[in-house]
Amino acid sequence: GKILTLRGAKGFAPHSFGQLGRRGVEAFAARRLFLAVSRILRIFALSNIHYPTFQLHLAMAKELKDLTKRSENYSQWYNDLVVKADLAEQSAVRGCMVIKPYGYAIWEKMQHTLDEMFKKTGVQNAYFPLLIPKSYLCREAEHVEGFAKECAVVTHYRLKNDPNGTGVIVDPEARLEEELIIRPTSETIIWGTYKNWIHSYRDLPVLCNQWANVMRWEMRTRMFLRTAEFLWQEGHCAHATAEESEARTVQMINLYAEFAEKYMAMPVIKGVKSANERFAGALNTYTIEAMMQDGKALQSGTSHNLGQNFAKAFDVTFVNKDNKPEYVWANSWGVSTRLMGALIMTHSDDNGLVLPPHLAPIQVVIVPIYKNAEQLAEISRVVEPIVNELRGMDVSVKYDDAENKRPGFKFADYELKGVPVRLAIGARDIENGTVEVMRRDTLEKHVAPLEGIAKYCKDLLEEIQTNIYAKALAHREKMTRTVETYDEFKVEIEKGGFILAHWDGTPETEEKVKAETKATIRCIPLDGDKTPGKCMVTGRPSAQRVIFARNY
């Protein structure tokens, strides 16, 4: 079904079509194609070029032909990639997505890694109800105001057959006495529970985390970045003192930063949110901010010092060591499947996903190149100990000997899905004691000895992890600038990236900048230059520079 154009073919001219007839033209074109391919194969043979590199990537073209380039439309590139790499797809429920097995496998690795990190700090997992009584949200006024417009509400508990015979309807007699909210976050239901758990200083601290789904009604959605339903973890801790609660709040934002940089290979800036941007009901919100390839910021994790607000709202008190009643001190912290979006946009390219090896579901894939069953059997015999050795090194490896897909299709598929290392091995490779290695981060191919290939791959995975982090860090540094005046800021913000500028600390100035430039204060950095100055907008004193950016 493909059209082949042969140019400069000796003895072939447009008028020949009429003379040869259809069958003659087809035969002539087939012969010319055969001769052309034969010449190419002879060139490869004479040049001693490794055969697997000569795979006509028709399958790759088919897979990637509709993947929009980042330079043309970054947003569409992202949407295309999520679908084509089999990460997720839209569901029948507007605003919700289906996370497909490959996408969920990445989330599972994130979840497993974070869960281990949490537990090393003393955190335990628990689970709390999906449905929250409406009266619970009313107890913390600032909190409910922050989430009121996003809440999905359950009003009835039963359906019945439509008397008209057109399906089912809500039974009007089954209205709930109190409406229930599908959790947008769980502070209220958890603190209503903690009241029953905490009575004495001996009951503290309580260090709980839950892995769950939440619902926040969104009108404009994008898979992983902003959906009505999403997956996350939310930690909720109770402490006897303000100092202990603040220490835990900072500890968890540092943990998130470590995870982002060590496992996601994504450089982040730790900071504090402005009053306008902090979590509803919090005294303070700490954040990690990452820069995507298009220069926009993505909030990638938050940790909130809640003070005693929720303890007072739900009357959670304890008897301290002096035998006096006191309100508990609280914090909460969380990350979500938004990290999947961050992972995609930090590293991937026009050929597909680029996954950090520490989170890739398949770290090494081995593709056999064979002509018959005997060759496949011999390749499989050679590959089996390599697979076992890699697994012994805790490397996730797949030997893809499926016969229903050609090697070219497999190459394209694993490139699209971001598998960090690909090995291709054929009968001639076994004779030569070599194997072809392709690394996804640079798309470079080379031939390596079969002997010691498992250790070689293990080391290469770490090299790739380091390389993609360094590439992302270099991009962020290139896209971070300092400005002194508001006029300069208005020019620079159009170029994207992080802008370091002085701010007078007032919500009014922050709102003015947002309204006029669509940029927000991403954070007040915890590290870096603390030199005071003058606000770029008002000229009033500024304690330090803050980071402005447009964001997802």
C-alpha cells in the first residue's frame, strides 16, 4: 500500500507506462527495487557494518509519524506521547483518564520507592473513607473555601427503574440526610478520626500516610497534569510541639526533593509558597518546583505546616507531660500522578519517551535477530544466562522473542516507550562474540563484547541516569535569569523559564504581576542568594529574590 518513486532509472521514462502496461510497470519497478536493495546490502557487507543497524524502520515511521514535534506544538506533542507510548487514554467519564498497564508500571515504581523512603522515617500506611460528611468540611472555613468549587457531592444512595421504561433514575425517596463529599483531600476526615486516637502525649506522634484517589472537579483537563480524578499519597502527622511539626514538614519536602533528583533525574528548587499560593488552611507551604522543557514550571510536591488549625476545628487535644490539655500540632504532605507528567516533559524527545533507568519498568530489552527457528534457539541459549545475570543485579530485563512482530517494529516500540538500553543480537553476533547496544538518551548505537555485557549494561544504566539529570539541570540553568526592573521582567517572561526578581511581599503586587503577565511566584527559595533589594514593581524593600514563572 506504499508508493515507491524511482528516479533516474536507466531506460525508464514516463511514456513507458503506456508501452509496458500495468503488469509490465509493476514487474519493472519490482526488479529495480530488488537491484537497489541488493546494492545497499552489498555496501553494508563490504563496509562490515553491523547488520542490525540496517533495519528499515517502516514500523517506526508508522508509530511516530503522527507524533507532533516539540518545536511545533509542545502541548500537542505531550498529548500525543501520553497516548502513543501506552501510558494513558481518555475515559468515558469526562475529565477522568484510564492509566494503562505501562503507565501504571511507572507509577508503581514511584509508589514503591517513595513508600520505602516514607517508612524509613517512621511513617505507617493507613486508609480513610472516600466519602466525607459535608459538615466536616464546614469546620475549617479557610480549607472549605479553597476546595468548595471543586467538590463532587453525593446526594442519594439508590437508583430505581424509570416508570417510563427508559432505564434507571435517581430514587427521590433515597436522599441522604447529610450530603457526602467525594474527597478532594482528606484532612477533615482524618482529623475527625485522630480525635479518637489521641488523648495523651504518649499517643504522639502519629505518622500516617495513605495511597488513594481523590476527586477535584476540573473543567479543563490534561492527562496526568490535571484530571478530575487522580492518584496520590497524602501524609498526615500529629505532634506534641510546634517544633516537631515544623521539623517533619521540612523533612518531607527534603525527601521529595531527594526522590525527584535521585530517581526521576529531575532537578528541583525547594522553597516556600507565598500567602496567595499556600495550601488552604496551612500556616506555611513548602514546595519543590521543576522546569519543563518548554520553560514552564511544574509544582511537583508540597509539604504543609498546618499549625493547630485542624486540631482546633476537630477538638483534637492531648494531655501533655505537665498534665495540662493542649491542642495537637499538624502537618500534611503529598505528591500525585502529576509526577508522571513531570517525568514525560522533563526528559522526553521527538522520538518518544526518555525514562530515567531508576524508574523504567523495563531497563534493558534484548531483541533477537534471526532467520529460522534454529538461529532463534541458539540466540535464546546465549541470552538466557545474560538475562539471569542482569536480574541478579536487580536490573529489570525483557527478552522479546515474540514471533508476531518484526525486529524493526520492536525497535520502534521500545524507543517510543523510553526503554533505556536495547541489545540486538543475531547469529553473526554470536560468532563474533559481540552484541549491538543502543542507549535511549542519546540514540547512540555501538558494538560491545558479549563477555561481561550484564555488568556493562548495569554501569551504562547509571551513566544514562546521570546524563539525563545533567541535561535537565543545564536546561534549567540556561533558562534561569535575573531581572531588576518590571519592564525587563515583562520582556524576559515571554521567553519562558525562571525569573529571579525582588518582590515586596504584598499580595497586591503579586496579583498585579499575575494579572498583567500570567506569571506567578513559584516559591521563595530556601537556598541561594539572600541579598535584600528593592521590589521590581513598587520599589519597596524586598528581603530576597523570588522565582517567578508561568506554570502548569
